[in-house]
Amino acid sequence: MTVYLSSARAATAEHVGVVPIVAEPFPALSREFGGAMDETEPFVENRQFGRYLRRVREDRKLSLDAVEEMTSEFPDRVTKSHLSRIENGSAVPSFGKMFALSQIYGIPIASMAERFEIDLLRESRAVDVSNLTAAAALDDLERMELTGAYQEEVALASAMLDAIETGRLSAKLEEAVALRIFLIDALAHLERYESAKVQCEQLLSAKLPTRRQRLQVLLCFVICSYRLKRYTIAEMALVQAAAELGHSEIPREMHATVRAVRAVVETALGQLEAAIESYKEAISLYLQIPVPFEVCRAQLNLGQTLIFAGDAEKALPYIRTALKTAEQSGYDRLRALALSHLAVVHYQRDETDAAEAYAVRSNTIARSREFLTLIFRNCFYLRKIALRRGDAAAAGVNDRTLRAYLNKIDTELPELNEYRAELEGGSR
């Protein structure tokens, strides 16, 4: 499961619980980019990352000569000439050099590597926002969020924020914060939790225009902290979020969202009965408003939690209802998720033909959107079905996909852990 902030303007939060995929990911900022490149690989321009490294160095009042001297004791020393090329966007760092820079700049290597990938995504999906207003961009971002176009969401939100920061675009403070929340939400869905969490902390340290926006950011902080296994801080932030509900200006949907996020944390802590009740409360509140997208998402997360609790039969009505809504409304991510949940349920019931059909349908959507976690889970069950049938060819095809995606997803998927255990010596 996983949880993410949804529409920055509607003030919602997606729930994708603890272990699997509930309205999940945040899959990978297209992890086809992999991570930091080695200098021997074909060059891919990453000027954004270079400018970021220059700002970090200058903020720390370090010269190029000083960085070269400070990295001299590391296995991969960073010369001032090479660092200059990196900062100018004409070279990219190897992992060793990035590690050395992360140490002397005091930035976690995971955060720096995420920043590299994010900036590389922005370079590859450059967006012209010269004729776009903040209000129009927010409308576009909301549509992207509903369909699960998270990479496009990152590119557009980043471009708009850059234009505002450089003075090329004017926007109200509330609009700028809304753009930032959309960016955080998309990063979270793409499993860039460290980067999303850092941006949450930056916003939480500032005075935000509205209490609703502050609560949105706080909930996203809860989600990122939980995904990073920082459960104590996630619980503390959730208590603070609940306290924020006492203010009259907080809209009703945020009360539902707080309950839904609480359910995610409860699932993470193994408190499944409490999580089920929290999801039911959230669904009831969302229906009263109503907010169809959030109802659909919460129903899927509830269905997933019921599966965890060993009650797949009770899960089915919620999943099927959510699937119908997702199909009618064009919620691509939720549709793929619902189909994948149905594949799991039918596999558990030994109905392999139905399980296979649902997994294939889910993958048709997931592959087009690069929902890597969903693809992995679907292929996991397709492989199991093929092995049951003695179809070595089909099993091999799905096994190759699993191996290719094995290190491209961070989600604590039960299927991922089971597959790794097999590779480490379990039965196949």
C-alpha cells in the first residue's frame, strides 16, 4: 500500500498502505534512468543537477579547489576541472564521486541520487510554460494526478516553479504552494520519498497561506516518513495533523483524509482491524461530500487491507465498486490497481484463468504508464500461474521481467520479498 497527497487544491491524500500497492506508487521516477551514471557511459545532459550542485557548493562557501582537496582522501577524488564540468552540465558524476560530494556537502547519498534522477527526468521531459498561467497549470496537474501521469506532473510542476523563482512568471503565494504540493505528491508516487520529505520540511518551516495547505503538507510528510520506516516521527506528525482538524477553516474532506492516512499507518504497524475501521470512516465522509476519486481510492485501500487480514471475500465488493468508478472516470492508475487486486484474490482462490486475465489487463495499463510496482506484482502471479501449468516459456518471460525490475522498486511488496527469497535459495 502507499499513501500520497492527491489534488493539491482539493486537499486530499492517496492511500497506499504499508506493504503492497494500494493506490500506489509513488513507481519509479522512471527508474530506467537507474541512478548516477559513470563517466564511461554515454553522456546524458543534466544541467539542472549541475546547477543544483553549484548552489550547494556556493552555499557552503567552498571553492572548486577546496572541494578537490577535501575529496582527496576518498577512493574517487573529484578534481576541480571535473567538478566544473559537472556543474556546467557537460559531465555527470560516477557513484564514487557523487558519494564523495555527498559526504563533504553533508547531504545523504540517497537524497543526492534522487535529485540526480529527478533533474534528469526534467531534462528529458522539458516543458514550455511561457504561455501558461499558474491557474491553468494547476488544472493540468490535477488531471495528471487523476490519471497517474506522475512523470509529466513532476516535469510541469518543476518548470512552473522554476519560472516563478526566476521571475519569468507571476503567481500568488497560494498558487506557488499548490504547485509545490503537486510536485511533492508526484515525487512520492514515484517513490522519491527522501526528496519529497525534504520539500515537505521546507514548506513546514515556512508560514503557509492557508491551514489547509499546511495540513496537506503535514500529511504528505507523514506518508514519506512512514515509507522511509520512520514510524515514530510519522505517528507524531499524524497526531499533529489530527489536532489541526480543530480549526474551522479546515474543509470536511481533510477530516476524511486524516482518517485515511491514519489507516495507512495503522496498516504499517499491523493494526489491521483499526485500519479497516479508519478506512470505512474515511469512505463514509468522502461519500457525504462527495469526492468520487477519494472514495474510489479509499475503497481500493480498504480492499487491500481486507486481503491482508485474510478476508478476500469481503474485499471483493469494495474492489469491484472501485473498478467500476475508475473505468467510468478514467482513473488509470486506480483501474490498473483494482485489476491487479482482483488478480491476487482470484489467484488465492485457485481461479488461475481469471487471475491471469486480470493481471494481463492490469499490465496493459501499467506498462503504458510505467507503474513499475504493479507490473512487478502482476508478472509475479503470471509467472506462478505459468509454473503451475508447466509452461516454461511463459514462466521464463515473466521471470526476466521480475529480474529486470527487481532493483527498480523500493516498495515493501510481499511478492517482492518472496521473489528475493526464492533467488537467495528458496524453491522456484
